Amino acid sequence: MEAWEAAELQILKAKNDMFIETQKGTIELTKMILRGTFIINGAAAAAVLAARDPALFVAMFCFSWGALASVCATGITYLVQGMVSATWAITLCKYPFRQTECTQEELDGVQMSRWNKRWGNKVRFVAIGFVVTSISLFAIGLCFALSTLS
């Protein structure tokens, strides 16, 4: 193997390692955010439910729907993660020192990777929308609860 091939291989390995570490970090951050939004809404709904005050119905409604939005975001997040991970097939098929042509199966994987890349970003924004909705519903429910209890 020539020096430039070894250098190219090291660059590809570094990119691969960076991609894997970035994905791990993204997964951990996402899990923390989703757990947090679910816990704050769920705990708030449980507290309001325990109070058994009919005046707090709107607050409980907001907290409950906020928890549901968080659960929806969790499901969509796993879908997005799968889509993002699948985009790596492009790099593997275009490996710089490949001795053979890509097989039809690999080319299909590249095509699917392009589709996942295109739609993965759109689906990611849906998941972010659910998280923002969850946090917003928590804030609205909190305002209703505070105004009712004041």
C-alpha cells in the first residue's frame, strides 16, 4: 500500500470514528432531553391529579398532552436515528481503494441512503416540534396551575 493510500485510509477511518462518536453523543443527549420532558409533564400531571381540584383540569390536560408529545418525540427520534445511521452506506460503497464495482444491492443501499438523508432531516424537525410542544404545554399548564392556586 502506498503512502497516499494509507493516508486516505486513515482519513476514512477518522471520519468513521467521528461519525460513530457523534451518533453516540446525539443519542445520549436526545435520551436526556426526552426523559426530562416526559418526567416534568408526567410528574406535574400526577401532582395535579392528586390535588383532585376540578379547577386544575386545564393544567392537568396540558401536562398530560405534554407527556404524550414527549412519548411521540421519543418514537420519532428512534426512527430518525435509524435513518441517519443508514446514510453511511454511501461512504462504504465509495471506498477509495475498492477493487470491484459496487453490487446492485450496494447501489440500492446508496439510493436508500440518499432517500434517508433527504427525509431524515424533515422527520427530525417533526421530533423537535413534539419536544417544543411538550415543553410549551408544560409552561401553559404551569401558568394555569399557578393562576388557579393563587
